Amino acid sequence: MKKTILLLLSVALTTTVACEHDIEIRTNGEQQQLSLHGYLSADSAVNRLAVVMTGLKQATDVHQARVEVCVNGEFREKCKAEVGEEGRRYLITTPFHPGDRVRIDVTTTDGKHHAYVEETVPQPIRALKDVTAQLVQEHKFLSEYGYTDETGDAFELKLTLADNLGSNDYYRFAAPLVESMTVHRYFDPEEGYIEDAESVVVPARFDCTQDPILMEGNTIKPSSDLDMPTIGNVINRYGVFTDRLFRDSEASLCVYLPLTFSLSHADMNYDYGTVVTLQSGVAKVTVESITESEYYYLKALNTSESETYDENSDLTGPIRLPSNVHGGTGYVGFRATKSIECILAK
Amino acid sequence: MKRTILGLLILVVAVANSRAQRVTVSGYVADSLSRETLIGATVRVVGSSDGTTSNSFGFYSLTLPAGEAVLSYSYSGYQPAELRLSLQRDTVINVSLRAKDLMREVVVEADRTDAGLYATGMGITDVSISQIEHTPALLGETDVIRTLQLLPGVQSGTNGMAGLYVRGGAGDENLIMLDGVPVYKVDHLFGFFSVFTPEAMKKVTFYKSSFPARYNGRLSSIVDVRTRDGDMQHYHGTASIGLLSSRLNFEGPIIKDRTSFSLSARTSYWSWVARPFMPEDSKFGYTFYDLNAKLNHRFSDRDRLYLSFYQGQDRLKSNFEDQWGAHDEYTERYGDNMHWGNTLASLRWNHIFTDQLFANATVSTNNYRMILKSYDKEMAPGGAVEKASSNFRSSIHDMTAQFDFDYDPRPQHRIQFGAAYTRHSFRPESMSNEILESATGKVQLDTTYTLPAHSIPADELMFYAEDNWRLTPTLQLTPGLAYTLFHVDGTTYSALQPRLSLRWQVTQDWTVKAAYSEMAQYIHLLTSMPIAMPTDLWVPITRNIKPERASQFSLGAYFTGLKGWEVSVEGYYKDLRNVLEYRDGMSFFGFSGSWENLVAVGTGRAAGLEFLLRKNSGRTTGWLAYTLAKSTRKFSRNSGVNDGHRFPFTFDRRHTINLVVNHKFSKRIDLDGTWMFHSGEAATVATQKGVVMNPDNGTLKEVYYVPSRNNYRLPCSHTLSLGLNVRKQLKCKAERIWNVSIYNAYNAMNPTLIYRKTDDWGGYSHDKLTKFTLLPCIPSFTLTYKW
């Protein structure tokens, strides 16, 4: 009996092993999609639209698409393409205003693909005021990758928002642009810091994990010395939020700008990825009014790019990004913005 | 006028006279040895179409014309009994039926009048405990849900799991009740096993189409599990030992023929077995247990009291230890301790007011909670210690009072009516963090955010009435109506839910049935995983999210012309309204604080045809079921769900074949087999490449692109499972049963999960997927002693 039990047990345990096999992806009948992308602002003289074709192996630029813009039902513009540093973009010079109904039609030259997007430009936020920036030392950051392993000095930036009245509103706290600044650049351990004064425009990384509005009630304490800040939560890197917690009234936002950050996107003569320490400067703080669908699009995009989500192998499956493009895919956002300047001084 | 008054008087006198000439026979139908009441036993008047069935407590009542009558009592697996009576006045007859010596054949519940072919309602199946015990099980764990998965119209969810997706419905649309109390968490081990211990169960009834008016609150199915009352005469029990768990059942009289008890327990011990094989610095542990207890006291023929208790819990523990530094002077210990489960208790009082009016009053409490504790302790030289811990909790607490009445005024009518009130208290999430730094002597304490900060109370009130009405000997009609009110967050929702079932006996061998059911659902399960997670959260509807509604139409034809065989075909169409889906990309969040903003409200429809060929008696029993089904969902263009395009629902499978065979070779040996085949289920797969634009700097990034939700069909799945039982009668009047089971006998590589293949450097393959098979061929054994 004992032998039988041991034999059965060992057989059972050794065979309870999961297996993996590869299978071919069946893509029969899969149609390529015309994919439109852009964030068009009512406050920009020129807006840029990317037109791409999805593909089984790679996405490709669409070179000679017909891009037409209509505002409030009237044809305004046939757009031209321009190839810049960021690739091919179709330039939209038609001005938009809050409340305008904008439609952009895109057709490939062979006429096989046609897609359009139609949205109403949202109203800008009622007011931004009382912006302050105060230096705090040894702030414990949730790092870019969601871990609480980063400590450093930071500007605590506070700002008061006045919500638009009588509507459900969706906003985005854009990464503050440091328009001019004095930095310390770490050059060499032996030579120490070299001070530079530059006039640049740098989008500053911000930590909003303690702000109840930007975290939609799910704040994360920087003191949490845990690898996973909270179950299922994803840090709001793109700063989208709603007026749910301050509808028709005012609210304060509080974010932290680290003094030390990478200049990988800065227009400076530093090497790619140079790390600098901000000494002082002027930041342009912008709150964008976005549409409801863009709010959900950016939340989904944020999740798909977060470190806590493993694309294509997560149990939840791959994230399908929402689209506002009819007859195609992609996302074209329409915004109205309001900005305020903030002095950053140690 | 004078004539009219005279006519009315004559009518009243005639009716009164007619009443005076009737007598009522009532009582309980029970097992002759254990006195265990038999639910759904058939009571018929021989030579007439009059008859009834015993209710959920074994009580029956039949009103007949006074005079001579022969009553026939029958129940599946029992020898029928006939009583010749001379009825002059209302009479109480408690009947005991003797179990057949069936060579322990598997009882297929097909001849019942409250379920199966002879019931007025459609899509009602009684699953016998013997059938559950004879369904080959994963790791030897016989499971009611896995048996239900073999019925037509039922999908299993993720391959190998004990999920339940009925007629195109979602996993949270099943009302699963233990002794009339809803169970929120019905599974163990992330969905592999259900919480129901077979030894504790008396009867399982599954409803998927004609929902009795007394059942409310879910859209797609009802699973009513009743536990054993306990033997009133003798002590006996069962003990089983298997690979994953052991089970013990013991029952008997406390006072003979007055008070009995039934006690069942199950516990797993996988952790103990696996512990020696774990590395020194990592310890995992997983256990679950179930405990069922029931007391049954008979005060008199008219009054009975039942006290039921269930507690089940899963525990998952992990502990790790890391050391680093030149001399390993830094130590970090961290881990999680998670436990979750249900506690249910109910007190029921049966009272027979008159021979025609039976009442049941129930008060019950239901508590589900999940607690996750995490800790991280870092110790540095010099005694510096940093401790961090977090505590996450989720719970639901229900208190219910319910009154049910069975009224049998005439043989043609069985009227059921009642009311129930439930006070729900949802606390979907609360969380606290605590930090302790002892190096500086400073203690920092964070117990802050609770989401929501307080529990969400909700009140649910339900009234119902239903009449099982025999219009003619061949035509039966069951009209029913339920009215429910749900108050939450300052908003009250109400729903009128009509139900109608019709049965027409066309010929002796042919029956046609039709049914219409309207259902409403007030709570939802927030889940983002394809497997059952303890972090799944039940939440009530809100002032912005309306109750889900479903209307289901069914039509079926049944043939019993071949003795011992039953053939049926049923078709259904289900229209779903206010159904919820996570918006695209939102499911990952999984928190409840603002859950209503993460979901969209839409519509759904499901349709299907179900064929069943069943053999009910003989040495070989079983069934072959084929289901052709389609289930889709559609949301508005601006909903953020699949851009407004209709899409296949999760676990939508076009073809399903289930074969169940139970064969008795001899009194000692029987063999059970099941074969399940599913055509590929719908899944979401990124099949193309597209781009996304960074909103801060406008740069494009190439990403995998998902054209549509559930855009891909997985390969088909098929699983053969076998079970062999070898019995031996021991000298000590006990019986020993060896069960050897093989799950997935021919090792089919069915897809449990699917994701894009990655190479050694983490890059994704553009043309290959990895199919992950969690459950290959798994043999198991169970040793059972019955005495």
C-alpha cells in the first residue's frame, strides 16, 4: 500500500507541469488600417498630424495622403506634408477655437483607404492661479518606473484650478516646460560641478503620486517603502484628470519637480542623456482641456507604457487603445490650453 | 337582476360545496433509513394527471376530491411506493422511500417533475450527488461546478478552470447559493476548484432558462446547492484522502427522530507536501479549507428548525530573505500573507400553517472578506531597522430575512409567494500603510487612505409570487412575477421581472416547452483576469450605473419514445441591457474607488441551440450534449469600448460537445469518462503593428496594434478525463473505494493562456504566439472510506 501511494504521488507531482508551445498567428483577411495621430491645440498656429498605415510586420508612413480640414461644416484647408526631425507630418494651419466642430478627412492617393476624425474643441479651463514653487529637500520620489527608490531635492509646485461651470470636464496637467533655467551639470567626479546658464525649453518630469486629483483619489505615499505602491494602480504620467472631485469649484494641485533630471529631450549642447541639477528658472505650467475620449485614450496609453504592465504577456491580455478615428484607427486629440508662469528659485 | 343574484348565489354555493368535497393530503417525503428529506419527490394520483412534488424541505401537499385514491410516491434512485387511501378529511402522511439497490449506478435525474423533462420550466437540471461523484475530476477533487460545465449551454471559461458562463452570460451573472444563501467567492485556488464539498451536499439544482420567481439578482443562471440535514437514525460518515486535500463527513442523530447533525470538512495540504522542495530563502504556502455544519431539529410534524454554517478560506503565504553586503551584513525579509473566504450562517424555520400552506422563514448572514498583508523589513549593521507593511482589505457583509410560502389549494395549482430583505454592506477596498524606522528612534505611522473611506450600504427588497398551474392534463403554465427594489447611494432602482413557462405534452412521447424570463442584477464583479483572483471585487450599482437586465426567450422539444433515453433540443435568445464592460485599456486598474468611470454600459445578445441525448438508466448512463452558441456585446461609439463595433463576448465559443459516460462493470468496479470539446474561444491578440504619439513631445513610437476586442480565435480545446473506482466491502461494515483519475488523458495541449512569443532578448515575434497549457495529463488518486 505504502509503495502504491508513493508511486502515485511521485507520478502525479512530476507530471503536473505546465507546457508552452508556439503557434503561428493567423492573419488571414487582416486589413491594414489608416492610422491618424496628433494632438491639435486651439492655441497653436500650426498643428501636426501623422498619417500612418498599420501593417503585419511594421507600420509605415503614408506619403501622399489627401488631408482636408473642415471647421463647423466648412472646408478650410488641404494640408501639406512636411518631413521634420520627428518624421512626416501634415501641417494644419487652420485656426481652431473652443467650441468649433472640426473634421479632418484623410484619403490615400489610391483611394482605397479613407478615415476621418470629428470632434468638438473643448473649452479651456476657467482659470489657473496662485502658482507657487517651493524647494523641499530629500523628497522621496516614485521613480519613472514606479519604485520608491529615488530621493532628492525637488520643487513642490502648487497651483489652483477653477473648473468650468456646468459641464463634465476632462483635463491634462502637461509636463511643465522649464523655459529658462540655470543648471549644474555633472561633468566629472574630479572636476566637480560646472555651472552653466542656458535658455532652453525642457519638459520637466513631475511626480503627482500624492495629489488626490491627479491620482483620482488613489494617492500613493512616498514613504511607502514597497515595491508595488498599490494594487493595480498605475502612476499617472500623462497627468490626465477629471473635475469629478471639484466640479464647478476650485481645487489645488500639488506636484513635485525633481531638481535632477535628464536632458535627453532638451535642445542643449549636451550629450544625450546628460544629467543636470536645476538651480533656478521659469516654468510654464499648462493645463489642457481635453475631450472625454482623449482622457480615456491617454489613460489606456499610460497603462500600456507603464512598467507594471507587461505588454502582450500580462494575464489581462494586450491593451486595445481606444480610437476616435472613423474608418481607421489612431487618436487625434483636440485641446484648448491655459498656461501660467512659475518662478523656480532655490 | 334577480336572476343574476340567484345565479351568483348558486355559483358561490357550488364553489363552497366543491371546497367541502375536497381533502388535503400533506406531509414529508424522506429516506427510509436516514430520514433525510427528499427534495423534489413526485407525488401522483394514480389514474389521474393530478400530482405535485416535495419542496426544498421535502414537504408536499395535494388537495383531492374526497373518497378513494391511490397515491404514488417516487424519487430518483428510490423504490416507488403506492398508498391506497380512503380520504374523508385532511390527512398528514409522512412517507419514507427505500433506496434502490442499483449496483450504485449513477442516478441521472430525468424523471423529476420539478426539474428535467417533466417540469413545466425549461433548462432546469437536478444534478445528483452520485453524478458529481462520478465525474472524473482534476486532482481527484470532485466538483459540482465542473459537473455543471458538462451540461449544454454552459461554458467553462478559461481552459481547465471551474468557471461558469451560461448561455452567453458573464461569470458574475450566476447566483450560486448554499442553503439559500448567496456565495460570493465560489472557488479555491484561483478558480480550479469550487468551495462545495460533495459529501456535504444533498442536492444541486441548476437553472438557466425558466427562473422561478423566488430567485433573483443574477442574469444568467441559478445554482441552488442544498446540504444534507443529517441522519436522524444512524451515525455514519465518509473519509477521503487525495493528492490535494482530504475530506471528512460525519452525521447522525443527536436525539433520534428529533435532532440530527451533519458535519463536513475539507482541507488541502499541498504546502506541506511541497515545503521540503522549496529553496531555503523562499517559502511559499497555499492552503484552503471548507467547513460545513448543519443542525436539524424536528419540534413536531408541523415545525422544523435548521441551522446551517459554512466557512471556507484560502491562505496564500510567501516569505523571502535576501542578504547582501561584503559580509552579508544587510538582511531584507519580505513577503505577503493573503487570505480570503466566505462565512455563511442561516437559521430556517419550517412551519405548516395548514395542510395546504407551508411556510419557511430564514434569517441568514453572509460575510466575504479578503485581506492582503505585505511586509518588508530591512536590517542594517548597528541595529538599524526599517519596517514597512501594508494592509489591504475587501469585504462584503449581507444580512437577510426571507419568508417563503407554498400554498397548494388545488391539484391544479401550486402557488409560491414570499418576500425578502437584504442589507448589504460593501467595503470593496481599504488600505493602510505603516512605516517604522527604528534607527533614529523615530516612529512614523501612516494609516491613511481608505477607498472608499466608509462602507457602501445597500438595501434590497424582493417580493414574488408564482403559480404552477395545470390548465389541462397536457398543458401546464407557470406564470410568475418578482418585484425588486435596490437602494444605494441615495438612489432607488426597481425592477418588475415577469417569468412565464409553458409545457405542452403533445403526445405521450413528445413534449414542447416555452419560457420567458426577465432578470435584473444589482451587483457586479470587477475582475480583469481570465482566472478567479482574490482581488476581484464585488461592487453594487451606483446612481450612475443602472441595474443590468436580461430578457430570455426559450423554446424546446423533448422526446422520450425510447425507454431509458431522452432526446431534447432547446433554443434560446437572450437580450441583455445595461451590461458592463471595462473601457478599452481600463481593466488593468482593477480598483473600486472610481470603478464606474472605468466601465461602459452597453447591450448584448446571445443565442444558441442545445442538443442533448441522455441515457438515464442501466449499467451505462450518461449524455452527449452539443451546443451551438453565439454571444456578442455592443457599446456606443463614444463608450470607449471597441470603437462602438459589435464584438464577440469573452469565452464565446461557437461549438461545444460534452460526452459523459458512466459504466458499471460490476458491483466493485465502475469507470467514468468525460470528453469535452470546444471550438476556439474569442481572445484579444495584437495582430498588427501601429504607432502611438507621445502627448508631451509628439514623437511616434511603434507598438503592437489590436484591431478589435476579442479579434482572434484560439485553437480548439478537447479534454478526455477518466476515473476508475474500485470498491471493497470491508469486514467492519465499512466500504473502501479507490479512485484513480486521469485528467486530460491523452495530454491535449489546450490553450489556457496565449501571448506573443518573445525571443531570448525580450523582443516580440511578429508571427508567432506562445500557447500556454496549464493542465496537461494529470493523474491522481483518492482513497475513500465510507461507514
